[in-house]
Amino acid sequence: MARRRRNKRYRRSRLTVPLRFLSFLLICGAIAAALILFFKVQTVIVDGNERYTDQEVLDVAQIQIGENMFLLNKYAISGQITSQLPYVQSVQIRRGLPDTIYIRVEECTPVAAVIQGDTAWLVSRKGKLLEEMAASQVSGYPQIFGCELLLPTVSSTMSLPQDGNITMDRLMELVDCLESRGMLDKTQSIDCSDPDLLVLHYADRFEVQMLYDADFNKKLYALEQIIAQLQENEKGTVILTMPDKSSFKPAR
């Protein structure tokens, strides 16, 4: 008797497992159908943009009213916006149920101009190439010399030869250090032409010599200390190539 009851319970349990799985599939299908049928895009809101209008961003995003919110490829749309609108650094796309898409745009500004012969490329602090122009038209930005851009195109990330004097990461680290110390606006140029020395032309008064593997933040602090001890009309060369020593050579 007991054995017969155990067999019945065993058969019921064997039938219950597929029924539960089938119920789970039906519930998932119902949820998926609801998401597809009911959550349609009715409103797209753009935020964070100043250089580009809302309509310019929407034209590139190509989100259609009535399109299903959950079938949108957010990563593809973000990629379209950052590649077709050069001054957009990053994009965040968020769904606001039941029918709103939010596009949050982070724009960028030029911090320097990389000179390539008669051409200049404006570059953001993260190394994105923003705009191509004649080198003679560049004003208001530090000019970077001695770097060979590899296949530069608008909206691409700056790429330099691996066997060059400086890497893109180190170059942008220097620009970032100058900016964070409030020194970028006083920097006329960054010259990477010499294989041994990195040379800044600073404040229209100084040629600053550093090594490519230097601690840039530490060297810029040393530069500030030297300038603080000089008269406002003094010009010359600041030598920061020694590990724990710096010196100033007045111009003749």
C-alpha cells in the first residue's frame, strides 16, 4: 500500500515538472508580448547638448515614433551619435516607461591642435579628433608638433605610431596635467620632435625641457616654483630633465 502511494506521488511529480516549465514559458511569452505590443516610443527627450540642436541629435539617432522601446539598440544609437556628431564625447540612452526615451549627451571641447604640415586637427582631452582645419587658422589652443597621426578622421580617436617619441596616452596625460593646474591657457606649444626631449613653449617667455617618461605633474609643479622666483620680464630655458633638480638658463 505504502509502495503504491509512493509510486503515485512519483508519477505526479514527474508530470508536475514539465507543467511548471510550460507555465514558465507561457508567462515569459506573455511578458514579452506585452513589452512588444504596449511599450511604444511616443516622446524622445534630448538633454546636455549645447553645440548641437535637439533636432540634429534626433536626426542622427533615427528613433521612430511608434517604435518598440525594448527593441531599440541603445549601443548602436550611441555609436551613431558620437561618430556623426564629432563634438559629442559620450551618450547615455534611458527608457522612461511607458513611452519616453531620454538621450543624455556629453559634449566636448578642443584642448589642443595637432599640427600635421599645413593641416591642424583639433583634439579633445580624451583624444577624440574633432575638426580639421588649416594650421594657419589655429588660435587659442596649444599646438602640438612632432606627432604623426595615423589615418586621422573626424570623430576618431587620435592614434600615434608605437615607435614614436610619445604615445597618445602620455600626450593627453600631459595636456590633462596642464589643464588641471591652470597652465594650459599659457602653453603655446608642445614639441615632440626631439627624440630625447619634450619641449613646452610656455607663457611666451620660457622653453621648458622635460623627458618623455617624466612625472608631468611633479615637473609642472617645479616649473611653477621656478617662475615664482623670477622677475616678470625674465625669459629663458627651464631645464627639468634631472630627477630631483631643476634649473633656469636666462635668455641672452
